[in-house]
Amino acid sequence: MNSQDASKSGPPLAGLLVLDLSQILSGPYCTMLLADLGAEVIKIEPPGGDRARDIGPMAGPDSSYFISVNRGKKSVVIDLQTIEGRELFLRMVDHADGLVENFRPGVLDRLGLGHEVLLSRNPRLIYASITGFGHTGPYAQKPAFDIIVQALGGIMSVTGEPGGPPLRPGVSQGDSVAGMFAAIAILAALQHRERTSLGQWIDMSMLDGQVTLMENAFARFFATGDVPGPLGSRHPALTPFQAFPTADGFIVVALLHDNPEIWRRFVELMDCAELSADPRFCDGRYRTENYAALAPMLTEAFKQRSTGEWLIRLSRADISCAPVQNVAEAAEDPQVREREMLKDIPRGDGGKLTVANTPFRFQTARTGPQGPAPGLGEHTDGVLRDLLKLSPAELMKLRTIGVTSVRRKE
């Protein structure tokens, strides 16, 4: 793909209208993906705004947390606690292709905005609910956060060093994975609608997403009866397949089972050629079984040279390896830069914030951030005027009685 190819057409989801009632991360991550694919995402916010607007660190006057997952969306402030606000929202639903929300089960039903009501009004609507535990089961009404579902789903039990405490992975993947799966489900539901002309409700559970993410661990458990535990950076079945300390940092190497020539080249480069003839390490299965004997020898060998030296030696022999980079180093990585995985987003004060791009690359469609994150209520009047054909007098009345509000970027 090149930029000339990508400019031949607009983004793939152009023309799709999605209403976003969600806050913080799981729902906004879902609609970020849809917005980066070209959907028009209208973020319906309460008068106080998405709570993520106040989560630091700040980038000028705006939250970097909020900017990152709300770029390219429009903000409309509607007070859904009012009858007028709910009626206004229902009129917007008539025009929508999709809706995303992440309230606890029952909240929108009590407002008269549950999926049964909205689908009866707009049978083509794709209504996605993202909750901690879904709308069924004994946990359905429990509050949930990222770390809660990571703990329950098992991923914390396999993260960390052997014998150490359970660790939360360094990103809020309990939220983002749920958002990603919800986006996939929405796209599938849109294809289903093409065949049937019918929309539907999607019940997405954050905990379900964690179980799906752990597919290999569950398969191994049910195959062997052994409960997986933390292995540090190791792979449970492949050896060596982990991070090793070097003279000045860390390096990861990854060898597959079925290539004895790669193993021979590897140990020769490690100045451990005698290991190639050792029957304990003759193939990957034996190397894993005898990991306790092999690991100290490889660890000591890696400490003899710098990460850079090892990268040169191993790469020349076509052995898969990489440095362990921090975020600043990953941001400067030439591969990351070449693939345009970092994008500048305009801020409310006229500056810019660099954020991670989405990884979609289409040959003839443009994807990625479609614009800045919105100021609170920045698009209220424009959206209600264009979508619902409200007059200036009607817009003024709604603001006067507190149903809507408009706040411009400074």
C-alpha cells in the first residue's frame, strides 16, 4: 500500500452513523476503531461530560486519555435524565446504524432506552452493550473494572515470575479487548443486516473477552489437567522463547521446535556449540522439558555481550530476535515510523498530541484518525440541526431548559 493508493477512496465505513453513549475506555475504544475506519461517531455526553475528560495526564487543556480514544468523534450534550432529552435521543436513534453503550445492565432500561425499545423503533439498529459480565449470569449486576475481569479471567495468574504474586499486565486490556471484540461483532452484525435487513442487540462481556483471550491456556488445562502458572517471559511449550539479560539490557529470542539447523546455528553463535550434541536439548520438546538445565547456560552466555552485538550476530544468522524496548524507544523504532503507527492529533489549545494509530492498512481506502477529539458539546447544535432539522429557536429552547448544552473549544 502507498499513500497514492489509499487516497483513491474514502474510509471503508463512510456513511455509517454510530451513536456512542459509552464512557472511559471499553466503549470509547470500540467506537475509536469504528471512527478510524470512517464511521460518523456521535458521542452523546451528559452535561458533565465523559468522566475520562478529567483523567490525566493533561495535554494542554485536554486529557491525553480522552483525546487518544475519542479522536474523530463528534460531541453532543443531552441530559437523558429529562423527558425532553430522551425524546431527542430517540429521534436520533431513528437515523442511526449503530449504538454503543457500557452502562451496568438495567440502567438504560430504566430510562426507557433499552435494546427492546430502540430496536422496536429502529429495527435496523445494531445495539452493542459492553458490560463487565454481560446481561446474564450470577455476576451480571456486579460492578466491574479492568483489573476485576483480568483477575477473574485468569490472565493475572499467568503473568509474572514463577513463585511471584499475580500481576496485572501493563495496559488496560480488559477494557480494550472488550471494545475490540465489540467492534468485530458490530461489523459482523452489519453484514448480517445486509442479508436480513434486521439489526440486533449485541451482549458483550468484558469477562468473556478475557476467557477468549486465554484460549490457549484453557485448552492446555483441559488437555493435561495442569493449571497454567506464571512463566515470566517464557513460552509454555517453546524453548528458548523468552527475554534474556545482556551486558546492557535485555533481548528476546524465539526458536521453533522443528528446525535443528537453527538450533545448531544459535548455540554456535552463543559460543555454546557443545549444546547442539547434548541429547537433553536435541529438539524443542526436550529443551522445554530440560529448561531448568538449559536456561542458566543461555543466561550466562547472553550476559557476555551487549544487546546490540547480539542483535547483529543473531540477525545475520536469520534467528528471530529483538531488543526489549520501552515506550520511548518503540516510538522511535524505524518500523513503527515507516508504518505510520503514530499520528498527531490537534489539541484544544492549538497544539498537538501524538497518539497510537490503529493498524488497519487498506489498499484503496483511507483509515486512521479522522480528526481531533471533540470539545464537550462542540457539535450539539450542528448535529441536531443537520440530523433532526431543528430550528434555531428549537435549539435555543433546548439549551434554555437545560436539555442540551454547547461548549466550544477554547
